[in-house]
Amino acid sequence: AVHHLRSSEVEREQLWSNAQLMHRLLNERGIPFISDQTHIVSVMVGDEAVCKRMSALLLDRHGIYVQAINAPSVRVGEEILRVAPGAVHTADDVREFVDALSQVWEEVGSARVPATPAAL
């Protein structure tokens, strides 16, 4: 596997494509995230209890595990869901995840942000 990945760009391109799609879809739905320059998508929640609740709802209702990152790993008030789309995920997988996250986001009453035109 390591030898294959050293000589193949296919997986890197798919990983980046999935990350870019996720960034665009999150932006369209007004779900804030930290940076669109990395494949690890840090969704800004900003509240420890809400972050843990979102993580639990995604797992319980949708079978999706997303790690809640809380203090002391991040500052209080800067809690995030760390999302890592992979090269093995399809575009439909990414869309289904964002739809599930959007439903959970709505259910817990988290604020949405205006879409950034540059990211669309």
C-alpha cells in the first residue's frame, strides 16, 4: 500500500476533491468551518455540550462517527467537529454527510453563517 501511494496521485486528487466538495456544501448551508486549505475540515461549533451532542446524534441517527474536539485540545468557545473525508468516500458520501450534519445542526439550534461567495 505504501509503495502504491508513493507513486499514485489518484488518491490524493480524490481526497482533495472530496474536501473541496465538503467545503462548498458546508458553505452553501451556512455551516462554519475554519479553513478550506486542508483536507481535515474543522466545523466550528463553539460550545462543548453542543459539540458532543452533534457528534452523538450523527452516530446514533446516521451511523456517522465524527470526533468532537473540546478543551483542553482547543480553547473554550472554539470547540469543533473534526471531519476527515477520505479518498475512499464518493461524492454522494460527502453529500449525505453534509445533509446529515445540516439536519443535526438545525435540530440543536446552532447558528448558521452567510455563504461566502468566493467559496461557491
